[in-house]
Amino acid sequence: MVEPAAEGKPRAKVEVRDLTIRYGAKAALANASFEIRENEIFGIVGPAGSGKTSFLRVLNRMDQFVPEMETEGQVLIDGNDIDRWRNLYALRRRIGVVFPLPVGLPLSVYDNVALSPRLSGVRKKVDLDVIVERCLTRAALWDEVKDRLDSLGSLLSGGQQQRLTIARALSQDPDLLLLDEFSIAVDPVTTMRIEDVLKDLRDEMTIVLVTNLVQQAARLADRTAFFLTGELVEVGETEALFGGKSEDERTRGYLAGRFG
């Protein structure tokens, strides 16, 4: 059972305690401890190879699919150790994931979004219709595809496919949404549309945003973590970090574009 947060203190959605991630003998992230608060956008920035994506894999227990990947330490979601979840499907249903490149299933637009609800037991078309429209609307895509729901999702533009991926993630009704470099293959206009969507979603869920665009973190994140070559250098309020109030010179250098 999750203890309520002390008055005035945001409740921790995710608690990371002395987390180390290894691939064989190489540590991708070492002895990291921090928390991600409920209903915040938590940004993670840092150069390639800093352990950002590896951390997201651990959150969703995707490390199980990487034979050489090992973890030490503890990660809790809502006070529950994710390593002790007996039903991984139930855990993953609570966590939506959006990858760097759109991952459209070879299905219609409608069926891309309806797949997860169907797997969860929703059978009536009227119920599925409501879910599909709601998720496509929340992903800022409904008006563009409502007249071609039977078309293949793979025929949409790249930006539309990425928003379809977000709609599919939202169809699980997650309370934690993970985004890994979602704007790599998306044009700037679509990127800004997705950013607006994320700002609205913050009231409904916790969002973890891994981005190589530091200004994207500045625009979106409530707090930001800086990872560097497998080390959690610093976590702080985004406004303070980008305002030059970082406690570590490496953070100030990276956010100022002096390396990375």
C-alpha cells in the first residue's frame, strides 16, 4: 500500500534506489538514486551512451529481453518493487512507451488503437469506438484520420504515425508514460503539437521524457536529470538548472552546449 505524501510534498511515483545497470562488465548506469514525482514531466538529458534508454528499459522490465543486461538496486512504482511483480503484463499495462521511431503495427488506424483494449477484454464495438476516438483526440490526431480509420496506419505520414504510437500507448490507460527521443523522426511543427499534447497529459499521468534536445527539456520538464557516461550527475528543477543554478559545472557545460 502506498503511503500518502506529507502535506505539501509531492508523492513519488517512481523511486530509484542505488540502481546499477550493466551490459556484461560495462556499467551503463551506476548507483543512481532519485525519485520521479506523480503528475510531473521528468526530463532526462545527456549525451549518447549515458544510460538514458537503459533506464527506460528497466522501468518497463524490457531488460528481460536483453540477455546480457543485468541490474542491481531497486526501482519502485507506487511503492511496489517492480522486480516483485508476478504479472508483468499487469505492470506493463500501466506503462505506455513511445520509441524514437514510429512503430506502427500492420493494422488499420482503428485497430492500432483498439488492440490493447481488446486484449484487456473490451469486445463491444461501441466501447471500442469511444476509446479509439478519445485516444486519437488526446494524441491530436483524430481530426486528421477520422475519415480513414480503416486505412493502414503505416500509410500515415511520419508525424502522424508517431502520434498514432502515442494514441496506442494511451489506449492502455497508463499512469506512467515513457518517451524515448520521440521527435527524432518528426518535423518541428509536429514536434510542437506533440509537446502540447504532453503538457495536457501531465494532469492525468506521470511522464518520463528522454530527449537529446535540451531545449525540449527546458520547454516541457518540471524537473530534469542529467546523465553523463553512466553517472547521474544531477537532478533539479528545470527552471533552476537552465537558469545557471546547477550545482555541477558539467551540467552547466552540457546545457550551455559546450559539449555533447
